[in-house]
Amino acid sequence: MRGRPLPRRSLLAGGASLGFLGAAPAFAAADPAAPAAGARHWVGGWAAALTPPARRGRSVHGFARRTLRLVVHLSVGGDRIRLRLSNLYGTRPLDLGAVTVARRRKGAATEPGTGRRVTFAGRRSATVPVGAEVVSDPVHLTVHADGDLVVSIHLPTATGPTTWHGGAKQTSYLSTRGDHTADESGSAFHRRLLSWFFLEGVDVATTDADRTVVAFGDSLTEGGAIPDNVNLRWPDVLARRLARAGRRGPGLSVVNAGIGGNRLLSDVGTGADGRIHLGVNAQARFARDVLQQTAVSDAIVLIGTNDLGAGAGVHRGARLTSGQVIAGLAALANRAHAAGIALHAGTIIPNALLHPARERMRAHVNHWIRSGGAFDSVVDFDAALRDPEAPRQLRPRYDSGDGVHPNTAGMHAMAQTVDLSVLGRAGTYLLPVTGSGASGGRRAPAPQPGQHSPG
């Protein structure tokens, strides 16, 4: 039997007071559309893999006396949510002056009557120490699968360098000065952002799913070359497939832990524009971005193309070998299995920028992924996307034009390649939500043979 993972560290745990503490009239005490109480589970509804700030730009300078309005797209619906906010890479304590959530109407505007105050151990505000995170109290709000949630965060003091996700592929907003968390019209939010700041995850209490699938990788998972605001990354399409399949039984949610430019074995600095940080290596972030996600039972890993790219290496001047990439992937499989999580490996897709020697390495790594037996299943993205007439290249109809990143049709093909029948078999479950609080932990141990899940 596989072991139980360590719980995600947090500053403040959910399950404290759910009161809204004198909220403005637009913030109702209960959602009239909320379904009747039933057996619910906390799952990951949305997540972002966070990185240190870039060398220049907004992520370095941070914010002061303004309100962020972050737009996120949920993979599952439910009647309660909770937020995870992080100061992992900050250099000073992060003051959260006020936080609200609401369903999105259009642009920066929220759906009238859906705004809710978020509390932290019963308080409207919180301070997150350097390197820590905070988990909110559960918030009663009906949210919908494949729908947008708006998270508004007032930052009353200078944040300094931020913890962020640079390549959101989603427009968020920044306000004029002041606390505009309760603004339904969105009129105070004049500046657009294409990054998420401080927000690490949104958990959903739902009867539609009981486990979470994490998509872990680089830009091919993050969104690559697809347009902004279309929510057509392959994990988005996979979530829709799972939602349809879930109607026949307990479903699965999907969260995206991709970082553009990320590597398996080495850290990467900033991109050519100096703004989008490419993150610490996948080995270093695997525990935070996969093992410690809420109710995770499965992860699909697709990474390695940036390690094979020109100039890539374990460290500057190193000559990377296919054996090192294989060892790195095997290490991820061992860590996932030790935590009771099934790991499904994606084959590395064609990359027009690879030199012939690196292309041979890609073929070697893919052969090992298919035949090595290290993973719970293989998702053959390479076979799905390569051109039969020129297997070192993407099919033209799937190529965004750069020879590296799939277009929206390619993303759809990637999602269709995942065998849904292999997902959700790992022997872990999340304790059901009871009463008005949360279950006791982020993950629960697998039942012993002959035992049954409590609900």
C-alpha cells in the first residue's frame, strides 16, 4: 500500500467562522441558488504554479493601496469554495486588507448579488509571513463548472516583490487606489493584467467530483500559443471530458500546474522580454504543485522539451544526456507513488528547434516512457501530434506556426489522447464535507482492503 503524503503547510486552516462580519449590502449572507446539503468533497477547482518575480516589471515592484481582481476558470462546480493565497517568494509580510469572491459577469464586472466576503479564521484581513501561505474559511457561493470566478484582493501596504504566475492566458485587472473589492461594476479596474498574483488555488466543495487530476509541465500545459481568454488549454478540454463522464459516477476535477519554459532538471531565469519567469525546476516544485494539491489522485506529467533544447543542461556548461532526463522522470514517478498518487507520463512532442542529436535524445526518452514501466499509464502525445510524413515535426493542422506549440486543435487532440478509464484509480479519497466547516485535512489515507470510503 502506498504511503500517505504530508499535509500541505498552511498558516491558517479552513473550518473557522463562516460569518461575513458586517458585509456591504451587495454581499448576501447566503446564495439562494445553493443546492440542498449532501455528500460533498473538497477538490481542486483551479490552481496556478507560482514562481519567483522576474528581473523587472510589476512582479518585482509589487502593489500598494490597490485592488487586484483576478479571474480564474473553474473545472468543477459546487456550493462552497476556499482560497489559497501565497507569499512563497515574497521578501516582506503580505497584508491582505480585504478579499472577496464573486461569479464573473463580463470583463471586470461581477454578477450582481454573488459577491461574498472572504474571512481567515473569522477575520476579514490577514497577514501572510514570508514563505508562507494562508487558506481561507469556506465561503458559501454556488460556482459552476467551466465558469469564471473573480477573486478581488485589496493590498493596503506595499507588497514588494510578488509571488506570481506570469503566463496566465487570462485577463485580470488592477484598480485605481483604494479598496474596490465590493465593486460589482468593475469601473475602478482600469488596468489589465495577463498574470496572476498571490493566488495559488481555489478549492471547491462539490458532489460532482471527489478527486483531483493535476496536469504538470511546461508551456505545452500552461497554454503555449493559444489565444488569451479562450480556456482551450488541453487540461481545460480534459476537464470538460471528465465532467461529461462524471455524470455516470463520481467525477474528477482538473488543475493546471504548467509553467512556460519550465525544465525538469534545471532552473530557468527570465524570458527574453525580462518579464515572464520560467520557474524553478520541476523536481523542486513537484511536491508543492502536485503532491500537496487538494484531493489529488492522479497527475499527468509532460515535461522535458526545454531540457533538450539548445543550451539546456543540468547546470551551465553541462552536457545533458537522455539518461539524466529518464532518471529525472523516474524520480517523479517514485515520489508520486510513495504519496499514493498515480503518475501518467506524456511523451515529448516534436520540437522544430531541436538539433539532430537532441532529436535522437527525444526519441530515446520517449521509447523509455512507452516501454520502461515506470508510470501508471502513458499518454502518447507524440503519436497524436506528429506528422506521419515527417515524424520529427508537428502535423500542420496542429502547429501554431512556431513548430513547437500546438494550436487550439492540437490542444484538443492532446486532451482526447488521455484515456479517462485510467484516471481516479489511486486508492486515496478526500473526507466528505460535513456541516458548515471543512474536512479535517487536505488528503486522507487510502482505505485498507475490505474497507469502504466514509461517504
